[in-house]
Amino acid sequence: MRITQAERQYVALIHRIRETSFSTYPTKGETISVVSTSIDLVPYEVPLLRGRKIYWAGLVGELKAFISNENTIKGFEEHGCNFWGSWANDDGSVDVDYARLLHNFNGRNQLKDLIRGIKQNPHSRKHVISLWDPSSSAKQVPCVLSYQFIVRGNKLHLIWTQRSADVMVGLASDMFSAWLFNQVLARTVGLEAGTVTMNIADAHIYKAHLPKVEKYLSGYRTPDDEQEPEVIIDGDIWDFTVTIKGYRPMKTVKFELLS
């Protein structure tokens, strides 16, 4: 299975961080990081890593849970997402600003407003969802600051702005999540999915992850002549299904969540 454009950029970012980064000292361990980077995703290529396995079904479930405004671990698990337990409270509730702010930011449903705005005034430059709430007391505030959608012709493009990216854990999944969000939203508003540009302020690797980084880098190259995975998306943002056939990554390299 050939290496995607997204994975080539991902690997280049890892090399850049290892070679030109500086050390920082957040609460969960020392990192090496770079300031300001971007990754460009194309609509016709699903950005799943080939050099290590990405559990895409859980990411589909996460997006569905956000859209459904779930705020309990049980709700996330019912959608097929089982990795939000780290932010759960004793009663099973979970602080999910991603979901909360989509549906209620100072009384406005940003998601519904966005869809309505794209349909009514597609060329507006105000198709923005903000995920930064300075008053939030959530255990885990969003790493993504905003989504901005741009319509050109019959294509919907997404500018994804991220304040922080754990490259070995979060970013590997975020690439697929960003791509999928734009794919599903484009279907909802009757447009074709365009490009996704991910702008990242702080891209970092935890030093504790470096031995496994080497393991990933040593095996990420795979033959360029294998067929691209088949992706089937049905429905719209309110009720969709995703099927991916032919995704055959090299191996599983597990990176523990530290951030």
C-alpha cells in the first residue's frame, strides 16, 4: 500500500522536530517541539498512516459523539469511541468542550449556524466554528482552536487551526478526523469535499516516545504499487456511516497518552 501525501508530510515533520526543535517542559513530561507547521490533505486520498495502524473506527465514533453532543462515557462508547475515559468524572460524565461548543457557544448552535450559512451564503468568509472558550473549566480543553470553511466553485475547503499537537498520538488521528469532518460536511451542504489545511502552532514529541518513534520510522516505507483503500461514506452530518476496505498498515506501534 503506497505512502500517502499526508504520511510523507507527517514523517517530514517528525524529522524536522528531531533535527531543529527545542525542549519544553509541560506538566506531563519533557517534549521537543517546533513552532508553526502545516499539513495539507487532499480529498481523494484517505490520510491514514500506513507505517503504523490507526484505529479509524473509533475516530468515526468520536466525530459522531461530538455531533450528537454526548457528555458521558457510555454515550461515546455507544458510538464506537472508547478512548475518552481519561477525562471522565466519577459519575461517568465527561468534560467535552468539542461537543459542548459545537452546540452551545453563548447560546448559539455553531454547527447548525455553519450549515445554514454555507447553504445561504456560500462565499461568506464567516463560516467559522470556534472551539476556544477562555472560561472553560473542562479537564481537557480542545487542542483545535477553530474550523473555517471556504467555498470555491462547488468544493468545500477546511482550514483547521490547532494550538497544540502531540505528533505521535494526537496528530496521527487528527489528520483522519479533519479529513472526515470535511467529507461529511460537504455531503451535508451539497458540495464536493475540497482540501484540508491543518495549521499547527506547537507540534511536539514527548521524549518518552522517542524509542518508539525510531521503530515507526524504521518500517513506514511500503510498496508504492498497492491499491488505495476504498472509503464509502453514506448519509449526512446528522446520521452517517463510514466503511473502509483494504486498509493494510504495516504494524501496530502504540504510543501512550501523556498530554
